[in-house]
Amino acid sequence: MNPYVLSILLMGLGLGTTVTFASSHWLLAWMGLEMNTLAILPLMAQHHHPRAVEAATKYFLIQSAAAATILFASSTNAWLSGQWDIQHITHPLPTVMITIALSLKLGLAPLHAWLPEVVQGLDLTTGLVLSTWQKLAPFALLLQISPEIPLLITSLGLISMLAGGWGGLNHTQLRKVLAYSSVAHLGWMMVVMQFSTSLTALALLMYVIMTTSAFLTFKLLKSTDMNSLAMSWAKTPSVTALAPMMLLSLGGLPPLSGFLPKWLIIQELTKQELGLVATVAALSALLSLFFYLRVCYCLTFTSSPNNLAGVAPWRLESKQISLPLATSTSLSILLLPISPAILSLTLPLF
Amino acid sequence: MHFTTLILSSSLMTIFLILVLPILGTLSPNPAGSLCIKEGVKTAVKLAFFVSLLPLFIFLNEGVEAIMTNWEWMNTLMFNINITFKFDLYSIVFIPVALYVTWSILEFTSWYMHNDPNMNRFFKYLLIFLIAMIVLVTANNMFQLFIGWEGVGIMSFLLIGWWFGRADANTAALQAVVYNRVGDIGLILAMAWMAVNLNSWEMQQLFSMATNHDLTIPLLGLVLAATGKSAQFGLHPWLPSAMEGPTPVSALLHSSTMVVAGIFLLIRLSPLMDNNPLILSTCLCLGALTTVFTATCALTQNDIKKIVAFSTSSQLGLMMVTIGLNQPHLAFLHICTHAFFKAMLFLCSGSIIHSLNDEQDIRKMGGLHQLLPFTSSCLTVGSLALTGTPFLAGFFSKDAIIEALNTSYLNAWALVLTLLATAFTAIYSLRVVFFVSMGYPRFNPISPINENNPTVMNPIKRLAWGSIFAGLLITANISPLKTPIMTMPFTLKMAALTVTIIGLLTALELASLTSQQFKIKPLSTTHHFSNMLGFYPSVIHRLAPKTNLILGQLIANQTIDQTWLEKTGPKMVASANLPLISSTSNLQQGVIKTYFLMFFFTMILTILILVV
């Protein structure tokens, strides 16, 4: 893409999220969200591939529907309470509507159906942006309004975890698998939101790091489905060695850093006497762990001296900058021993 | 200084020493000592017998009984186990009897087993058995008794399975062990109860402390132990199967000594049973059932050893009946007299079997009165003693028992059964004598039949003297512990004799039918019942294992493997999750309509539920 256009779009992307972060007025928040949507659309469609264009179209429709609902809800709130402050939504109707709309924006179940399709249609870099950056702004809003409706939040969270787990098990396309994984992680974030917003932020932070690492790994390996992962040991043995660690960290396995948010969330839920919710959450983590394990299997168990899964690929020099991949992978593997320090990053947030 | 007790105790310890020395001799690596072990063992037992006469005469003269505590074995704060020997009437009289019978049997064994390459080991086993039996008989505490009990059980197993190349012998040995083990459960139950409630296993303490307790549970355990060891009905099939062992084994273990161990236990602990009418009635009825059932089975058997085995079982039932009558002294008397004539019957059978080149079927014997006059005469004497012919050995004990039964006010059904069994005793005894020694020979004239060997004739002679005089000697010298009822109607007094004569006449009539064809087809139902031992082994030996195996298969295969580990376990997880997985991913149809519809419905639903 033309570098000028690219820089404008990227700046628009950054500005939108920043505006939403900085806003206390609903209209400004909505504006930030719309800027994000509009900025990412050309990025999605840049390859002019029909599948990419379809993904862009679907994304646009969903996000605008959500944004329109947010506008409607905030207007309703202004009508009912006479002010546009983000943190002072009192009436349950706008609260519910905004929560549902933000869930649609994020891709929480049962409103997750668009996410796998859209992510599948994109290339890995844009998918990365969609999965990480685009989640930040709606979450900022969600954390601020902190809806006091436990039934809604908990059920959204639980259904997301379960849908993310069960849905991801039937796919071989890596992008769809990562989409369902993001649904599941969003579920974890939602479940604890009413008790400890800092834990939600922590979960979001860890999720961003791990997903970044995942997408960058697959980009380096140039593989978009599990079959093509089979020859990755020939391309980059070191990445093949570390990628399973990162994937299991996504699955929440101790002693990797993905365990940290899950552990603290379950602890918080238990403290709040929600043992059953904690149990269901832990069990649904098993579901997603299974498809992470399957990806690990494709990466590692197909290495020699097993039978070769495919023709040895060309090992061309990769032009990808390795610093982001290296940083995010090491962060996603090694952060558990310093968990108090990580927790303190998000603790003063709210 | 009490010289009499000192002599008593030291002679009995000498007996132990004499018997143990040959065993210790076999432990030495020097092979020369083991060559003449058969002589050594027989001499040891003979010497022990003569030594045991000394305490016997002291007891007969002065009535001295002794209890010796030798060694404190395991003494804790609350519970003591010592090595204690009790030399009372029962053990002082039983030891000489057992040693006499064993001496005769060992002399016989040197002839019977002279072809066996492992004869030394055979003698060693018999000696170890004898030591275990004497330990059992002289035990003053339950622990020592249990040691003897298990010892005789193990030796029985080893000796029954002596010809282990034969599958039937192995099965019989295993059967003996299993049935004995079931009885052992009862003994251990009794011991445990005593240890918990009476805090001791010493018999004196048991007798003194037991009066305050309800003793039904331990007594039931003891009755179960006696049922197992003494082959009462329910746990009886092992005794006829034990005839797979060599004849000396049958003579020693399964007629005279081991099988009476159960009855001996009940005799020893009879003070505990004095006040418990339930247990006494159990013993009475169990004994009566045993005696009549096994006598019925003996009527149609064709193997000479099996007939004698069933006869043993029937007499054991009679002993149990006596215990049920609360007459332990009479039971003991019958044990002593029974040892003589039963051992002699077995030795005669062994001599006949060996002479006929190992033929055991009485249908293939006959006319042996001409060929083996002494042996068949002794067979007849033994049978007469068994049936209770007046003034032979068996008469003094058997007639006393039946008199006590007739004059007691206990179960009349038990009485009827016992009299019936007495009649059957006469019938099968006559059958044996008729088929074996009368008539014409029904076997091939292969081997030279003679009675020239003194090693086989002397034991039978000695036991014949015992079968004739033992009853008289014992009753003349030892007065009964409980007053017998002497006055009764004439018919009751003559009941045993009458019933025996009726049986004899019936048997003679039946024997005369062997040369006529009275009916075209014989009455087969009752014959089959009797011949197949009441179908008891056929049912129990197949039903119980089959049930257990099916249960095992159900548990292991169906329940655990197929159900827990497959249907409800790991496979269930997979099969339950698959539909959920496919439905969740099939939700994606790729159309925008789905997304918006879900958004719309979720919105409406949540608003309706949460707001309105």
C-alpha cells in the first residue's frame, strides 16, 4: 500500500483508540470507535481479494450496527438521566443495550458469529490488529461503565468461554482457531469484570501479548492452516521449539504466563462464593486447551524422525522483523515468576 | 517337690524331644543319616509310645493332671501368649493311643511305600504331622492349638497330594485345603472374640471368665471350625476325596487323628458350651444329619477306601451328636476306640489293595477269605467293632452314646436319624465284608497273594488287639465325668443292638439278591442319590466357582472395562462433546443475517428479562 495512505490509516487507528480512552462523553467515545472502524476497513481490503473484501464488508456492517446501538443507548441515557457522562449510566435499559452492543463489537458470545469469518478473510497482520488493538477501545468503555447486572455479565462470560472452546475444536484453519480463542479469552475477561476490573485488564494485557506472539509466529511460518505447520521444523527449528510453549500459554497452562490471569480470576471467583462458575470456567479452559494442543501437535510431533508430512520447503530468508516476535513470545512464556509485578501494572488502573 | 508332676511333665517333654529328633536329623547335610530314616522314625514313635505309657499310668493311678508353662512368647501390656501344655485326661489318654496307632501305621508304611523313591520324605511328613497333632492336643491356649491346627491342615494337603502327578490327587488336596480353610474362619472368629472380650487365649482364663458373657458367637465359630476339620455336613466332601492319598495317610490322618481334631477342639472347650442350648442343639442336629447322610452315601460306593472314608465321616457325625448331648467324655471315648478299628480297617484295605495289584473296586474283589485269611478276619473284627458288637472296642463308646441319646430329652429327630445311621453302618460294613472276602474271586490271578511279610501283619495284629480290648481297658480305668443314666426301658437299652441286627439282616437279604435277578431294572433314583453323594459335590463344586467367575467377569469386564472406563468415563467425554462442537461450529453459515439475528434476539431477550 502507498506509505502515505498506510500512515494515515495507522494514525487514524491509533487516534481512534486514544480518543475513546480519553473520553468522558459518550459522543466522543462513539466517535473514537467509528474512527477505528473506518481506519481499519481499507487495511482489511488492501489486497482486493474477494474474500478480504467480504470480510471487510461484514466487519463494517457489524461494527456500524454496534456503534449505532451505542449511540442510541447513550441518547436514551441522556434522555432518561440528562447527562452524557460515561461513568454515570444509571438506568438498566441503556446499560443492557450498551453492554450488548459492546459485546457485539468485541465478539462475545452469543454475538461472536462474525469473528471467525472476518478473521479468516484477513491476512495475518490485519488479523493481529483486529484481534488485539480493536479490543482495547470497547473494553475501555466496558470497564468504565461496569454494569451492575451480574446475571448478564456472568452468562455472557460463561457462554463465551464454552462457545469459544467448543467452536474452535472443529477447525483446521489457524485464523479461525485464533478467533475462537479470542472469544474464549474475552469470556474470561467478562466473568471477573464485576468483581475486579484490574483483573480484567490484566487478562486483556496477557491476551494481547499472547495473541501477538501467535499471529507473528504464524506469519513467520507463513502458514494459515494446520497442515502447513507440519513442515515448520524445517524452516525455523527455534520457533518450532518455542511456539508450543506460547500456544500452551494461551491455553493457560502453568508454569507459563497464560496461567496468571486464569489463576487470579478463579481465585477471585472463589472468594466471591461463585464456585460453580469457577468450576465451569476451569473446565471450559480444557476445551480450548485441546485445540491449542492440536496445533502444538501439528508443529512438533510431525518433526523428524517421524514420517515427513510434506515436501521440504524452500528456506528463504525472512524479511520479518524478529524483535516483536521475540519479545512477545518471551513475555508470553516467562512472566509467571514475576506475577506480582505484572499485577501491579494493572492494579492502580481502576 | 511334687515328683509325680515332675515325672509327668518331663516324660511328656521327652516325647516331644524323641519325635522332633529325627526331623532335626534330616536337616543335617550328611546324607547317610537320611537313608535309614524310616527305621529311625518308626523307632522314635515306638519309643515315644512306651515313654507315654508312664504318664498314662501315673494318671490312672493318682489322677494327676498338669499344666506346664514353658516360655513367655509374646507378652504385651494387655495380652500374653505363652507356650503352655495341658496334660489332662484328654491329652494323657489320647497321646498313647495316637502313638500306638501311628507306630503300627509307620511299620505298615515301610511295606506299603517300599517302592516309592521319596519314602524318606513320606516318613518325615508323617512325623511332622504327628508332632503337629500332639501340639494341638496338648495345647493349653488357643494360639498353640491354632499352630497345631494349621500344621495338621498343611500336612494333610502335602500328604493327600503325595502322588501329585495325578490330577485327581491335586484336586483332592486343594479341596481339603479349601474346606479346612472355611472352617479356619470359624476358629479365627472364635479366637478374635476371645481376645477382645475375654482378653486371653489361655483356657483356664477362658473358662473362668466366660460365664458372664453370651458365648453364641465364638461357639458358632468353633462349631464352624469343627465342621471344616471334622467333615460335618456342609463341609464334608473333602474327606472322601482325601482318599486319593496313599493308604497310610488315610489311616493316620483321615481316620484316627486329624479329622478328630475338630471334635477334640469342641471337647476341650466344652465347659463353654454347657449353658448354651442353641449351640448344643446345633451340634446335635448337625451331627445327626452328617451321620445319616454319609452313611447313606456309603451304602452304594464301590471303592473300598471311600466306603471306609464315609464310615469315618459317619462316626465323626456321631461324635458331634455326643457333643450335642453335652457328653464330651463319651465323645472322647469314641475318638480313642474309633482310632483303633478305623486304622485297622484302613490297613487291611491297604493290604488287600496292594495284594490285588492296586485294585480298589470291591466289585473286582472276592473270595479273599481263602487267600488272605488273617487280613479278612481282621477286616471282619474291625467291622464288628465299628458296628458296636457287644464287648468289642466300639461297643463301649457307641452303645454308651446311643443310651445317652435315648435317655435324654433332646431332639427326637436327631435320635431317629442316629439310629438309622447305626443301621446303615451295619449294612455297609456287611457289604464290604461280603464283596471283599466272601464268594468267589472276581479278579485276574496275576500277583502272588500272601500274608508272609511281618511288617504288614504285625501292625494289623496290634491294632486288632486294640480293637478288641481298648474299649474295655479305657472304660475300666477311667470313670466318666458325667453320671450316665443307668435305668431305662428294655427296648431303649437294646435299641442300638436291635437296630444293628435289623441292618445286618437287611444287608444279608440284599447280599443274597446279588445272585438273583429280582427286578428287570433296579430302583435307580435312590441309588443315584446315594452313589453321587447326594449330588452335593456336583452342585457345590460347580455352582460356587461358576457364580464367582461370572461375577468376576461381570465386575472386571462389563462394569469396569466396558462401563466405567468406556461408556461413562473417557469415551463419554468425547461422545458428549462432539454434538456440542459440531453444533457450535455449524452455527456459522457465513451469512450476515445470522449475525444480526443473534444480535437482535439477544438484545430483545436481555431487555425483556432484565429490564421489564
